Amino acid sequence: MLTRVALVAVLAVTSALAGRASAAEQQVPPMLVFARGGDIYRLAVDGSETVRLTATKAVESDPAVSADALSIAFVRGRDGLWAMDTQGGNQRTVVASRTRSVPYASTNSPSWTPDGVSIVFGRVRDTPHEFCGSIFRVRASGGTPRRLTAGVAKGWLDTSPAVSPDGARIAITSGDCEPSCCLELTVVSSAGRPTRDLRGLRSTPGVDRAPAWSPDGERLAFAVYDVDGSGRSALHVVDRDGSHLRRITSWALDLGDPAWSPDGNSIAFDKRTGLFLVRPDGSELTRVAGTRAGDTDPAWLPRT
């Protein structure tokens, strides 16, 4: 009898502890990583925590979190691709900056493959008269990048890659080398080949930038910049087949860099006055951060 009583007591305590752990996990607030004043930070969207992850003389930007929430890829010094853990440790070079003989070289928009093995990113350089760029993939452990799109070789500017949740597609913006008014949203395969995605998208009211996939891979959020040179932009959402294009924010200065939350309920983005969240239908606009140093390039840190 005593043995049974003791066993029941142990099971009751174990169950209570498990319940407390589950409740604690549910109370962990959603988090973003982002760039502020040239460094990378981590932020709880409820304002309970802000942690600086990098502190160097170089400018760091474009953080991207791996699907397992263990690593962050980012750009250091305009052209170097780096990675670190989500606590800011183990900072390491993935792709070194190009030499000064490559004019106006810059790297942008790292995006992890779902398995965490590789990082897809854009690279831009100055040609004799224009800025052109291509999309590349490299192993997260480092190595020689492999070019996925023709880009520079054909006089195109391919930039802002976003790998789909299943890893089968990459959303990019593509067009004539800058200065050009016409970058358009498109989707290529993981090997850089054309797909039939977005076939129903006839046109957008400006220059397309910074695509981001919904967690189910069925929609894309992206920024559209006004072609009048005013610097105004607005977030739009479109289905993967190109249907149901809709604007979900008002036009504002320097608005962009959308990032879809892991649960699909919110889209983070930046504009001149800070970081914001909005529902995919355009409702519940909420400001979550903002300093004079400038908060940009939000990316979600999934709960694990």
C-alpha cells in the first residue's frame, strides 16, 4: 500500500512539474532579431528583453535565423557573409568580403535552406555603367559560393533571395541592372531555374523588393517602392500563383523588409520610425521598437 501511495505522489509531482514547464514555454514571448545602429540585436516583441548580439566597428545588417533557431547569418561590412549562434557567440566567416578591386561590392539578404546546411544570398557589384547582381548558395560551414542565377553575366540585377519553407523555391526580385526602375518579384527553383509561380501576377504599382514567404509557402509578402522617386513604399501580399494581390499598409517613407511570423499571424517590417507588426490582412498595426540609431531588417527567432 505504501509503495502505491508513494508512486501516486511521484506521478502527481511529475505531472505538476510538466504542467509548469509547458506553461512556462507558452509564456516565452515571440522574438525578433534585427539591425540597430550597425549591430545585431535580439528583441522580445512584448518589450521585456533587448539583447545586443554583436559589437564591432564594422556595420552589420540583414540577419537571418535558421529554421532550428540555433544560428543567425548576417552581413558584416557590406560584403562579408557571417554566421553566429543566437546568443551572439561563435561568430565566424562564411564568405569573405571581396577585394577592393571589385568596385562597390555588397552582399544582401542571406536566407537559410530548411535543413540548415546552406545559405542563399545575393551579391551585387558595379560593372562599367551599372549595378548588377546574382544569387548564390554556399554551405553554412563555408566554402566556395555557387552561382544560381545568371544575373551579372546577362546584364541583370537579381537580388533579395528568400528560400521557401520547403526549400524547393527561391523568391527573388529581378530586372535590368540599376539604375533601372523595374525590379519585379519572381520565383525560381532551388537550382535557379524559372518556375510557373506568380504566373497570374500581371504587374505591381512600382519596384518590388524584399520578398518573404508565409510559413505554409502559399503566399508572399513584399515591399513595393513608388517609381516617382519619393522614397515611399508599402507592403503587399500575393498568393503563390500570382492571384489576390493586395496592399496591407499605407504608403510611407522607407518601409520594407517584411518577415512573416512562424505562426503566420503577423508580418514584421521596418520603416523610418522603427519596427512594426501587422496582420496579413492589414489589421492591428503595432509598433514594437524604434530608436534614433535606426531599427531595420527584422527576422523572427522561432521558439524551440
